[in-house]
Amino acid sequence: MSSTELAGPEAGRKEWIALGVLALPLLLVSMDVSILYFAVPFISADLGVSATEQLWIFDIYGFVLAGLLITMGSLGDRIGRRRLLIIGAIAFGAASVLAAYSQTPEQLIAARAVLGLGGATLMPSTLALIRNMFHDPAQRGKAIAFWSAVMMGGISLGPVLSGVLLEHFWWGSVFLVNTPAMLALLVLAPVLLPEFKGSAKGRFDLVGSVLSLAAVLPVIWGIKELAAHGMAALPVVSIVAGLLVGLAFLQRQRTAEHPMIELPMFRNRAFSGALAANTIGMVALVGNAVFMTQYLQLVLGMGPLKAALWSLVPSVAVGAAAPLGTALARKVDRAYVLGGGFVVAATGFGVLTQMRVDSGLVVLLGGAGLLAAGLVMVMSLVTEAVVGAVAPERAGSASALMETCSEFGGALGIAVLGSIGTAAYRSDLDSRLPSGLPAAAREGIAGAAAAASQLPGAAGESLLAAARHAFSHSMNVAALVGTIMLAITAVAVTLVLRGTAHPTPTDADGDGDTAGLPQSVA
């Protein structure tokens, strides 16, 4: 028999409409991660962007977003989540206008940084407000499934919307699309969204905020540098330095009178286990996306917009997966549903191990669809577990922790699966072609395509054909590693989370010891 949380008061029409309002900022913040994919060549031509400046335009948004999530989650618990959401909407909307009309690369980088700050206020606020609006576990599960689907949809929709806008308007339109939605949020939020403040009192932990930023940023930067350029001393030093600052942050939270994060939350298996599962899920999801986009464009030869549209096809499975997982978790122990979701995702990776140059779209989209469906099922359930495993006054900090783990997972996915794929690509390419290859060809299939275009006739065709075979092989190897990783996770998450129940607000220590409390029924 499973344990289910005692139902609270059910949400009405106003709360469900308010959920739609919360979808606006969530969709745009998640979309801004990927909307620049097609716009960068236009921006570079217009503003004269250097290679280094291009990287900063791409990465500064994610860096600031990841670095400030914990700070903003804690701040929302103190000043009010609706108030923080409105502040974030103002910052996000204003920064979008500044980005659209930037005249120099430096202005655009600064605007993207402010966009990241606005995103860091919006994302934990949306999830924490769901915790406040939906007290009935069944309704909250449906609301969080919707939240998860919107977030994933935004990441997938970004490149498609970018391609459509750039066919008809100038590059600034990819930023201006945010502004009307933020204006709508400013009008609707005060009417439809409740205000909620946590129980935190005393001064805001400014030292803890600085330490959290100084811990997250070096680690994220170091992981991305290793993924992009291989092993080097500076990124490794950056990661180690970030981890050391992270230890100082934890010590600060242990001793501070008014900490940003209540460390006893991690004693609850439902909470800490869900965070770990979410991180691994993002490793797989983002790691696969890197290979899929390149396969569509550089192996199958699709244009960017056509590739982006085909990449949306696996999202069809996502729409049904999240609510299905939520419904199953109401009937059986959620640990078994989570394990099943990881098995479905592992099966998707297993299908991708069979990709070949001539496999076509059926194998690719089938495998990617299974992977996405399984992982979205997992993520909607672990999100529900994270926000449901803590008292409502801690929901902002808990949401921020989960989203920070997602950022780490995404960076690790690119670094780990990307590095494995690169090694496999180089090994296979070297076995197919004689020595003396152009250096760019060994860096990846994009470099090989560029090098092949500079070679005459048959030599160029031979290099490109070999690179496509090598890339398909690298995708197989990365998918095999992903299959093993997710299969192990399926077993681990089932064993670790089996029998966990959500603590109620009376479980102040957050240790998951629910004996004698009336929050669950057989």
C-alpha cells in the first residue's frame, strides 16, 4: 500500500486561471535559454561581435540565473513571492527592451545579465506560488505536471520561435517577444496571485548570498569550459575553488542565525533523493539535445529552422507523460513510478545506440521521444516531491535549490556526455581516414564540415562522409553510457525513495520521520 499526503482544501477556478498566469514567465525564462541559437549570426554581423563576446552573450544569462537562484528563492520567502515575481517581471521586461536595442556587444552582454537576474527571481517564485495555491496533493500534482511541461516546452520552442521571427524581423525581435507577456503578468498578478511570505525573520543573509554566488558561478563556468575546450588547469582550479566556497556556504548556513537554506531539509529522503534524481535527469536530457541538434543539421543536412521543427516532435510524448506519471503516483508508491520513468528514458537511449548515418528520422525521433517522455515524467514527480516535502514557508528556497540542481545537471550533461562523444568521434574518425587530417575536423563534425568545404571534390566528400559516420558512432557511445547511467538510477531511486512520505509543516526538522503524524493514510 502507498502513502499519500492528507488532502487539504481544493483549489477553485481562480487558482487554475492563476496557474495559466504563472505559465507566462516560466515559458519565457525557459525559452530564453535557447532562443539565441539562430540569432547569433545576425547579432555578430550587426554589432561586430568577437568570438569571446559571442560566448559571453550566450553564457552570461545562464551564469547569472544559476548563481542567483538560491538568493532569490530565499528573498522571496522573506519579502513575498508575488512581490518578487512582479519585481522580476519588471526587470525581465526592461532588460528585454535593452537587449533588443543594444548598440554594442557590451550593452547586449549587460542586458543578458539583467535578464538572468530577472529569470532568477521568476523561476522559484512560480513554483513556490504553486505550493501556496494548491494544497490538495492530487491537484498540486496536476499543477506541477503542467509546470514541468511548460518549462520543457519553452526550451524546445525557443529555437523554433527564433527561426520564425528572424525570417520576418530583425534580431532584436527575439528579445522583444518577452515584453508583452511581462506586461500582462504585471496586470494579472496582483489580481489573481496570492501573496505569501515565509516565516523567516531577521536580516537577510547577505554573506550567505555572496557565498552562494561565489560557489555556483565558478563551478558552472569550469564545467562549461571543460566541455568546450577539454582538460585545462584553469577550469579545474575554478571548479575546486567553487566547491571550497560551497563548503564555506554550507558552514555559514549551519551557523547563521537566519540562514538562507534550512539544512535539516536534506535529512528528508524524499527531498534529497528528488534533488539527485532531478540532476541526473537533466544530465541525460541536455546531453542528448547536444547530439540531436547536430545530427539533424550536420548528418541529415537540414536547415536550422527545419531541424528545430523536427526537434519538437518528441515533445508530443511529453504532453501525456507528465499527467500520466502524476496519476500513477496517486495509486502506487511514487518511487516505482520514478523508477519506471527512468527505465522508459533508458530505453530511449537504448534506441539511440542503434543510430546510423542512414537510419533516418524514425529511429532518432522514436528514441528521443521515449527519452523525453520518461524524463519529463521523472521531473514532474521529483518537482512535486521537492515542493511537497517541505512546509509552505520553505517552498521558495526548496524551489531554488531544485532549479540550481537543474542548471548543474545541464552543464554536466554537456560536459560528461559531450566529452565522451568527442573522444569516440576522434577515435572513429582517425580509424577511417589517414593521418594528416585538418585539425578542425578532429574538433567535431561542425569543424569537419567546414574543413570539407575547403577541400576539392572527392577529398571533401570523403572527409564529410567519414565525419558523419564518426559522429553517429559518437552518438551511439554517448547513448550507451546514458542507458547504463539511467538504468542504475532507476534502481537507486526506487530503493532510496520507496516508502517516503511528505512531511507536514509540523515536521520542523524536515527529517522525513512521519511516524505518528496524521499526514498520511494507508
